[in-house]
Amino acid sequence: MSGKAFARERLIRFSDCDPAGIVFYPQYFVMFNGLVEDWVDEGLGIGFRTLVIERRIGLPTVRLEADFRAVSQMGDRVELSLQVERLGSRSLTLDSRCTSADNGQLRMQMRQVLVTTSLESHQAVEIPHDVREAIERLHGRT
Amino acid sequence: MSGKAFARERLIRFSDCDPAGIVFYPQYFVMFNGLVEDWVDEGLGIGFRTLVIERRIGLPTVRLEADFRAVSQMGDRVELSLQVERLGSRSLTLDSRCTSADNGQLRMQMRQVLVTTSLESHQAVEIPHDVREAIERLHGRT
Amino acid sequence: MSGKAFARERLIRFSDCDPAGIVFYPQYFVMFNGLVEDWVDEGLGIGFRTLVIERRIGLPTVRLEADFRAVSQMGDRVELSLQVERLGSRSLTLDSRCTSADNGQLRMQMRQVLVTTSLESHQAVEIPHDVREAIERLHGRT
Amino acid sequence: MSGKAFARERLIRFSDCDPAGIVFYPQYFVMFNGLVEDWVDEGLGIGFRTLVIERRIGLPTVRLEADFRAVSQMGDRVELSLQVERLGSRSLTLDSRCTSADNGQLRMQMRQVLVTTSLESHQAVEIPHDVREAIERLHGRT
């Protein structure tokens, strides 16, 4: 898809960092999980809480590839962004990046496949119609 | 001290919550740790990163008392606030609260004693002069 | 109560520590949460998973007081222990300690009030009979 | 390399799980980070703490690919295992798996490239000789 990315700035906090003074790498995935929440809330206008709690739709990750290019340190301001690379019938592929908000340096990059599932059965379900439309509206049609 | 509290809003995220669907209680302390960072950065204007990394001053907690009054759920907007209750020579006592940003309901309340330490020796040191002055400016003199 | 404490050893891991190279204090509460699980599983013989998932009983913390006496560093072996200080009708008070497994040095100490709740209503319920009996068997009657 | 894998069992804890009641996926990376510590300590006999704190050698991840095949739930016992797939001059590739300790079901699988770095300069350095020898002894020569 060719539309614009969804992005948010974030401060690297003390609690994100390890004894080497840099972001503990699993914490990047926690940060991107928060970005997906903001994207569903503010980018797509769907409401993450409504999706998960009322509609009982989950978005588990089934595959990811990540490259860690440069370290992020406590106090850094970073930009987290995501773009929809592929929109399938029951899954979507996100291309996410963490860059320095100061100089644009790429810190970490990830390709992630999410599946829409029923939180009752943990089985994959069709991407809901309103979610699909909102994605196409925001990021453009494939 | 009688001055105003320092406060920030925050969204309760999926990653803050446990299998009961509510904030996992240790996560409140992670949130308040972030509030202390913001307070040092934005409230006191000292720069948390500078304080910790360049000046090698730490702010470990030596004592806390916390009461959990009501649960917070994913998607809730909460207000985290802190007030300086006591400013000693090498320690300070914070009175922190988490309330619902929607209706003001008290969720959690904490009294926390922090000590200024040297990150080289892990020993207590005097609260730096500029930090003390900034606290008195923001929160009022005892 | 006067019976013996329930204790487990644990290694302080890289992921428990902060940029100062010592345990990030909220992580102590995560460790003690794990100790409570082991206590319910192995000390009381009740089965934590059964209690929470099948019987839908939660054990939220409503109050805690903690003192941090000495730092724990990556690679330290610590002993986590808990003793039941008070067994009420819907709540229990635990006295927990983290000490060095090498020399017994007290690192952190906590008094914590837990309430048995229904995970459906989030309301307090009576401590189940089998849980009460198992506590009295392990730790002695008040 | 063709030698045996290094493996450890672990209980899936309440604190590993998300509001859907299953392991929050970044937590798998925290668990595998712990496995690498145990491998360096007990498998290689090098001492993770000595390596990181005294010798100032870090093992940051520069690339990973992960597939999440089935969910793990609170109370599950899992086996975490790692095998060295490739041993380079400054990097090594680990093939890690999380399987059910009850029935062997594959839960999650990861290929991860780690680089040995100086914690002073954050630059890559040669894999220390004793580490290389210990790896070849445990896992076999390529």
C-alpha cells in the first residue's frame, strides 16, 4: 500500500533500558504494541478497547522479522511509525520503524504479520469490514 | 509543602494489564517512575537524563506505602499526580495519586521516600542545590 | 501466625535490572507475585491456575508497605520468602522478604494485604475453605 | 552445528500474560534472554555476570525472525531450548524454540543473530576465545 505512515513520538524512559543503558530489545515490541493501539484508536478511529473488550477481536502477532540497526538510549526522543504493507482477508502485514526524532537515524525496523482472531476461540476470523475500510481510507487501497 | 501538584494524563494500555483485564499492580510503580522523570524534566526543568547520566545522581526509592482503591482497566485515561510532602537534606517524600481522568475516582495512592544517591558509590548524597531550588519554586517552601 | 515461612531462591537477571545495574524496584513486586503463585501451587497445594482460571478467584493487593534496604545486582542469588502475618475472613496479610542467598543480607521487606475477590464482579469474597485450611496447615493457626 | 540443544523448563506465570490470558508476545523475548543467561552460565560455564560486568562484553541482538505457532497460557509448563546454528567471528546465530513441556507442541520459534560487542564502545568485537571454545565443546564444531 502506498498511503502515508501512522507515526507517534515517544521518550525513551529509564524503565525501557537495561544495565547497558540502552533499550532492552523486547521493550521495542512493547512500544510498537502501544503504537498499534494508538493507530486503531486515532488512525483508524475504531477504538482499540471496544475492538478487544466488546467485540472480542484480538490482533496477535504470528510472525515478525526485526533488524536492530543502532542503539536508543534513555532520554532519546524517537519516532515510531507503521505502514500497512499488505492487507489480507484475515491478516495484515505492518512495516514498522523506530527512528531518532532528532536526526532521523534508523534504530530498529520490523515486519510483522498480525492475524485478526476471535478472543473466544483463538481462531482467525475475517478482518472486520469497518477495520478494512478504515485501513484503506488511511493508507490507500492496494 | 503546600504548592500545586505536578500531573500528567496517561492511557492504560494492553501491556499494562494482566489476565484479569486490569492494571497489574507493579505496573503502577513503572507509571509513577515515568511521572518522576517527567517531573524532573518538565516540572523542575533539570533534565532527568542529565541528572542520571552526566551528573551520576540516582533517585532510588527506599520506602513506599501504597493503597489500591479501585481497579483501572485497559483503555482508561488516568491522571497521575505527585506532590512533595517533605524535602529533607538527602531525601524527599512524594505523595502520588492515580485518579480516573474521566470522573476523578481515586484508583491508587502512594507515599514514597526517595534518596538522592551517587551512582558511583550507591551512597546517599545531599540533594543538589539546583534541584532543591526548583522543588521549592514549583511546590512552595515548607 | 508462627509457622514456617515459604521460600524460594531466584537469580537476579539482566532483565530485572535498570541502567544503574541494580534491580528496578517495581520488579521486586513482579518477583513476589511469582512467589505467591509458587506458594499457592507448591506450599498450599491448591493450584494457582485452577484458583484463578477455573474457580475465578483473584488475589489483588489492596495495600502494601515496602522498605528497600540494600541493592540487588545482576547475577545475585536471592531468597524470596513469605509468612502469613494475619488471616482474616476476606483478606490476608503477608510479610515478605528478599535476602541475599549468599550472606542473608536483607535487601527488601514488604507487608502486603491481599483480598480474595471474584474475578467476575471484582468484589471481595470469603477466603475459600480449602485455602484457609491449607494456610493453617502450612503456617500454623493464629 | 550438529550438537545438542541447551534447554530449560519454565512455568508461564500470571505476569507473563496479557488480558487475553495468553503470553504477551514480547515476553517470549524476555524468557529467551533468560535462557541465553543460563546457557552462558551453566551450558558454557563462562559466567554471564562476569562476561557482562567484569569483561564488559555485551550480546545485543541485531536481527531476529520469530514465528508464533500456538498460544501459551498461564500455568503452562514450557521448554525453552537453543541451538547454535552458525558461529561467526563476531556474531552467532541461535535457533530457539518454546515447546509445551507436556506434549511437545511447538509454541514459538526464533532465529536470532547476536553480536559480541564492547560495552564501552558499543562496537562489535571478536567472540572471546574461551566463549568460542565452550560453544564448540557443547554444540560441536561446524
